[in-house]
Amino acid sequence: SVAVGLLKRALSSQQQVRGMSSATPKRKVAVLGAAGGIGQPLGLLMKLNPLVTDLSLYDIAGTPGVACDISHINTGANVEGFAGEEDLAKALKGCDLVIIPAGVPRKPGMTRDDLFNINAGIVRSLASAIAEHCPGALVNMISNPVNSTVPIAAEVFKQKGTYDPKRLFGVTTLDVVRARTFLAHRKGLNVRDVDVPVVGGHAGITILPLFSQATPKVDLSDEELDALTKRTQDGGTEVVQAKAGKGSATLSMAYAGALFAESCVKGMNGAQDIVECSYVASSVVPGLPYFSSKVRLGPNGVEEVLGLGKLSDYEQKGLDSLKSELMSSIEKGVNFVNVKT
Ligand code: NAD
Ligand code: LMR
């Protein structure tokens, strides 16, 4: 029976590689902005994911090469590339999950909000196409400023009559990835064992890591806590400065985006207890209609938005001071759609 077990395992992993397992549902994932700094490694990681059966790579330029390149990898997902707006409908048709890393990245000296003028319009037009061609898909928004681009997509979906708050996610996983890494390094822990919830939004002080709820439990001095919090909040800027004009985080973002997308697909496929931090429609903090906190994922996207748990005094102060910036970024997104169209 050991031999039978081994044989079954071998067969099922063969089937998974070919994307043929009857137990694994077909899942079509699109990456919009697939030829970009994030899009390329993210497309690669999704091609390596056995849960993805169809991978749709879309960009306004450069996708034929990227898609051809990725398509030669001998994993199960079928890869198709689409370039140019006339191909967007085909790229989106039948998608279960759409990941959006389309738009310009920061240069040194810029805030994420400085990207609003260009990226808001890109996100609005992509959201509009999603509403038309795959209104039931889950959407993972990576394009910055996330605090505003998620409300923009929501307003577009509302106008089109397709809005489902359970299906729209701002990707804040990179903040969690950074908090885990920085804490593990600081305390000499094995990073694989470390987890840190990060709540709020995805820009500067709106990023609020909850080190008091870290796993494993850690004792931090006031200085350590302050340094780790600030480093997590400024992690994006650290990369922007290190890249010195050549963009922002792409590889760590692709890793984080792939992690979050995989959790979304697992939830869709019926896996239990899939919990990730994400920036979603929320009533966790009164007065803030969008907020990132732990979210339980399920077959239809958000199954449950979890509360914040007990905050330390330091974290409570951080929460109090992020509210006005987060609210004005949300309003800016909402107004962009409602005033301009
Ligand atoms: P990039 O410039 O390297 O790539 C962006 C890609 O988007 C380009 O290939 C471009 O052709 C494409 N694009 C532009 N308009 C498009 C449209 N209408 N439809 C489809 N594709 C379009 O930038 P990047 O480094 O990949 O960053 C992309 C975005 O992700 C930026 O806004 C950046 O700030 C953001 N970002 C977010 C996080 C996060 O944690 N959420 C992390 C890193 C970067
Ligand atoms: C990040 O956190 O790395 C991204 O939001 C990109 C940026 O502009 O910092």
C-alpha cells in the first residue's frame, strides 16, 4: 500500500504539472501590465503555480516577447499574450483572477500619491474593461497609489453595476513580507517561522505593522519597535532610493503578488483557513470605508474581514494618526471617477 500511495502521488503531481488534475479546477489568471518590472517576474511565478491552468499576459507594449518566452516553460498553465487595447477583451474573457501591476512606478523624491495623475486613468480604464469582460473575477490591485486605486476600481464597478466588495483587493502583502523579514533579521529568528499582520493602507504612515501580534511573540524595546515600524513604512522608499531612478520594488513585489494571488485561488478552490492581510471595503475602523486588515478568503473572495485584535498604545497612536491621510486618499479616488465621468 506504500507503493500504491507513492504511485498515486506521482500520478497526481504529473497531472498537476500538466494542469489536468480532475481535483484541480480550471483557473484563468490575467496579469495586466505583464511586460513591466513587476509583470514579468509575476507572470513567471504564476506560470510556475500548479493551480493556474490558463495565464493571460496583457500589456500595451512588449507582451508578445514576454508571453512567448514564458510559454516555453514546461509547466501546466497555457500561456497567451495580448498586446494593445484591441486585445484587452480577449485577455480578460473567462478570467477568475485579474492581477493589475499596470502603471508608472516612483522615482526618488516622489510619494505614491504623485503617481495618481497617470495611474488613476490607467486603473479606471482597466476596471471598466474588467466590468465588461469578466465581471465575476477577483481583482488584485497592485498599481499605486493603492489607497486610491482600489476606491477608483470600486467606483467604476459601481457605475457599471458589477461591484462586489468581496472581489476587490488592494495588494499589501509586500508590507507583510517586509515586516517578517525585518523582524526576523533584527531578532535573529528563522524568517520562515515569523509572521506580522500589517494593517491600514499602503503608503507611508498609513502602513501600520502590528508587531505586538507577531508570531512568535517578541519583546521589543521602544527603540527597536520604532525602528522596525519606520523601516516597514519606508520599505518602498528604501528600494526606490537604492534603484536610484530605475523604478521601485519589482522582484519582492512579484513574490508578494504571487503569494497573495495563490491564496486567492486557494480560497476560490475551497481551501479552508486562508487568511491574508489586504486592503478591502471594510467597517473595521469607523469612518474608513477601505482598510487593510486580516481577511479570510473563500470561494467568492472575501469570506470575512477580521477585526484588528488588541492594539498596543503605540499601535493605537499609529492608527489614530493614519486616519486623515487614508481618508483623503480614498476620497481622492472616489472623486476622480465621479467628477470626471
Ligand atoms: P513598470 O513601468 O516597470 O511596468 C508597468 C507596466 O504597465 C509597463 O509594462 C507598461 O507598459 C504597463 N502599462 C501602462 N499602461 C497600461 C495599460 N493601460 N494597460 C496595461 N498595461 C499598462 O512599473 P512596475 O515597477 O512594474 O510598477 C507597476 C506599478 O506597481 C506602479 O504603479 C508601482 O508603484 C506599483 N507597485 C505597487 C506595489 C504594492 O505593494 N502594491 C509594489 C511595487 C510597485
Ligand atoms: C512598494 O511598497 O515597494 C511599492 O508601493 C512601490 C513604491 O513606490 O514604494
